[in-house]
Amino acid sequence: MGDYQVSGVQQDALGAVQLELGGNPNALALRRPFDPLAHDLEASFRLTRFADLKGRGCKVPQEVLNKLVEGLQQDYNSGGEHEHHFMHMAIPRIGIGLDCSVTPLRHGGLVLVQTTDFFYPLVDDPYMMGKIACANVLSDLYAMGVTECDNMLMLLGVSTKMTEKERDVVIPLIMRGFKDSALEAGTTVTGGQTVVNPWCTIGGVASTVAQPNEYIVPDNAVVGDVLVLTKPLGTQVAVNAHQWLDQPERWNRIKLVVSEEDVRKAYHRAMDSMARLNRIASRLMHKYNAHGATDVTGFGLLGHAQTLASHQKNEVSFVIHNLPVIAKMAAVAKACGNMFQLLQGHSAETSGGLLICLPREQAAAYCKDIEKQEGYQAWIIGIVEKGNRTARIIDKPRVIEVPAKE
């Protein structure tokens, strides 16, 4: 299908969403869940079968990645003719480790903030899959405190295993979900790339031209700060457990600790959570003087906490005491042996929450404000203490069961 460009006018290719919704964002919530039969597909059709790994579980391991990207690292401190006056404060190592790349532009005082992400289907509703993919791409901008996105591109790999019928039903729904999420974020999808691929992939690129006061360099944590998390953990466990409802040998292993109803609720909670933008969480970072943040995705809570800790200017360490987890998913993770490493902080999350360093006296107000604005809880999960830029979870962390949103 090659590159596609869509101007603001030619929206029909992606579904005339605004017309259909009558411009009412709440109409999104009234959607019915995806029913393959309603689209003349086999009742057994599952989007998640078009890849062997799910969501951010597709990440190359952190240690391996760090080795591979060493070759990209330039020594930015060498100065030279292109050095900008704020170079030292703003430039991450080409976005490796940090959530976005931040590039000074030729045009005075502006930077280009850019991020990309793509992964594999992890839910069976194609429209929701599109929303999750878009929210996940934008999340990296939000983690830098950037609340406005200037432009998005969409990246799609259509599985060679899909029949034409499946493709023609599923791909437009994915694209519509992606586009609706972009709309909700106040941005537009103006192009991208669609290819065929053995596995289905979905993702994109988000770009913003910003002034230095519009982003928060995530390196200012101080001793006494607290760590706030804005979405519960356990998305990967929830989507796997949901898939196991169809697989007796897997289901038998977890049905002692969880009911079918619990699994369905957790799956919907996870889907809802992953499709939610971190935009309000990001906006409130400015209001409550956040000292830096990251989003929790493929490397799990601890992986991302360690990366954030390693970038701090001060000699600090992060200690995590509380783990807010989608209800019953901690028990499922335990019943699976150490497969997910959820309580160790290594379970992959997709489109997870922001992990934010906030001044202690501001954190409770932050949590209150986000709940007031979004109707979802955020949690104080740990503290910043003196240390050598590491992060750890205490031996017996408190698991907070986060109930399903009815």
C-alpha cells in the first residue's frame, strides 16, 4: 500500500469519524465491543493470533538494547560549531534510555521532540487496538511533560496470514481507533506507512516543536521526593489471562485463583487503561512542579524506574513500596510461577502510566487533582532517597488491588 498522505480534507480514507460521532467525544464510550460475526468473520477470529508476542512484550531485552545502541551514541559534549547554549541541559543521548529524542533546531530556542513506537496486537478489538497503539506512541511525549503533539504518522504492518476479508474489516477499524485517539489528543494523523508482514504490527511517530519551558527534562529528582504512578500495573497479565480462557491447559493453571468473570473484568480494565491518554497526567506535572517522569511500558515498572534513576543529576535512588495492580492479576501472576515477574517489577506493560518524581508536599494534591479531572486514581508508590542512581522494590511490597471500572 506504500506511503499514504492524508490532508485535513481527505479524511474519508480513515473514516469520517467526526461526522459519525457528531463531534461528541463521549460517543466513543458508547461503542459496542467487537463482534467478529457482525462483520461476517469466523466466530473464532482473534486479532491476537496474528503475532506470537503481545504488545510491549516484544521488546529486545534492556541489556541487549543498550549494547546495540552504543554505536548511535555521539559525544554531545565535544562542543563544536553547532553547540547551542542550552545543549547541556536538554539533549538526551539520541533518545536512548529517555522517552523522546530532543533536538535543538536551527531556529532560535526551539527543539524538536520526537518519539516512535510500534508493537503487536494484544487485544482482540481492532478499534481498541488502534486507540491503544496511538495512546502508547503519545505517552512518550507526555512523559517529557509535552502536552501538545503537532503531528502524527501511523505505521501499520498487515499480516500476510489475514484473508482479504479479514484485512478489509480489521485494518480500517484499527486506523479509525488510532485516528480517534489522535483526535482526542488534539492532533492529527497526516501520513505514515503500510506494509505487509508475517505478524500484524501497529504504531506510529509523534512530533512536537517546543520551547524549552514546554518540556520537563527528567533529571531533577531530589532526596525527599515521592514517586507517583498514574495507571495500575498488570496489563500484560490481564491480556494473557483473557487469551487463556480459550486454552484449557493454560486456564486450568489459573482458574483456582481467578474466575472467568474476574478475568473478563480485568481485561476490560486493562483495555480501558491502555487506551487512556497520559495527557492530563502530563499537564498536571507542570502544575505540581514535577522533577521528571517516564512512562511504564515494555521494561516494566522497575526497568523504567532504573532508567529514570540513572539519568538523575543528584545522587539519589528510588525505592518502591507499593504496587497498584489490576484486581486479581497479582494472584494470576503468582499462579504462573515466575513467568511475568510482575511483583519483581519486570512485567511488560503496554501504554502504562507515568511514573513521576514529585515534591513530597505536592504529591497528594497531584493525585487528588488527577482523580477529580479523570475519575481515575493515581498512587504514591515510593520515595527518593540518597543513593547511587539505582531503583529497587522493597522485599515485600504492598499490593494494592485496583478494582475493575464497571
